[in-house]
Amino acid sequence: MLAVLAADGWPAEGDVPRLAEETWEQIPDDFALPFIKLFAESWLSSAAIARMSPIAECGFFRLLLWQWQSVGSDRRPIGLPIDDRQLARMARLSERQWADERRMILPQFVRSSGALWNVRLESERVSAYELRANKGKGGRAAAQQRAQQTPQQNVSRHPSRHPSRTSAGPPAGPPADRQQTSESR
């Protein structure tokens, strides 16, 4: 999505995908997203990126990474600052490079809640969190179902846990007719 720069030179206000409050409540406190999905075909075929210089493309990519990592103490995303100096540092561009390239980079973001956001990136974040929340629901449901079963029902689902099916230890070795002695070698 290509945003339009407002008269003040910053991206216009826009809608950013947000995770529903009830979904946030299902995410464990220690859950983090240390990796980001990168759709190589989408990146390489993007007209907006094709128009960027290599310097702008690198700066844009670094800003995406910063946005992905920019979360508050409650793990909720906080977006990027609306500040040229900070954005230049985050993009690893000099202030002059930033001044030259910002017109290609900033249209990839929208302004919302006092921060800059790449909408596609936030859509990916919401999908990742929703996937995690749904897996948590499934795990809790399976644990609840196991807790309601009798011990015998639980054993029948996991034959390897049945006491009559445990072995006394590892096999003793090859059959006697195949054992080699030092004399037969």
C-alpha cells in the first residue's frame, strides 16, 4: 500500500491492523516474535521498492525491522517515531541521505496513534499473534479433555505408556549365531 505524504511531509493518517483485546489476553506474557516472515517474491516484485535506490531500499528494510521489534512493556507494538533524526539513525542513513531518500521511504508508512506504521507488516504481526492465540486455545482444550479422561482412557491413547508394553531394556545384541568371537575374525 502506498500512502500519500501530507502537506507537512509526513504520511497521512491511516488505519493500522490491530489485534482484538480478547486475543491479547490469550497471548502468554513470555511470547515474542523474534523472526519476521519475508515474502521474497513480493519484495522483489514490488513497484515501490523497484523505484527506490539501493540506499532507500536498505533504509526501508531496516525501518521495517525496527517496527517489528518496537513493542512496549506489554508486548504491544508502538510503531516508529515521527522524527527525521531518529528515523535516519534507525535506517542507518546520514541526515543528508535521509533527506534525499525519505520521499521514497515514508510513503510506505501511514500515521496512526502518533507513530508511523507499515500496514503490511502490522497485518503479518496480527496474523502471527492470532495463530499463537489459536494454538493456545487448542492446547488448553486438549489438556482439558485429557484431564477429564480416566487413567485407563489416557493409556489407551498412548500405548507406549502402558506398563505391559515397556521393555526391560535395550536388546542384548545380535543373535548368538551371528556373534563374532575373536577366534572367528
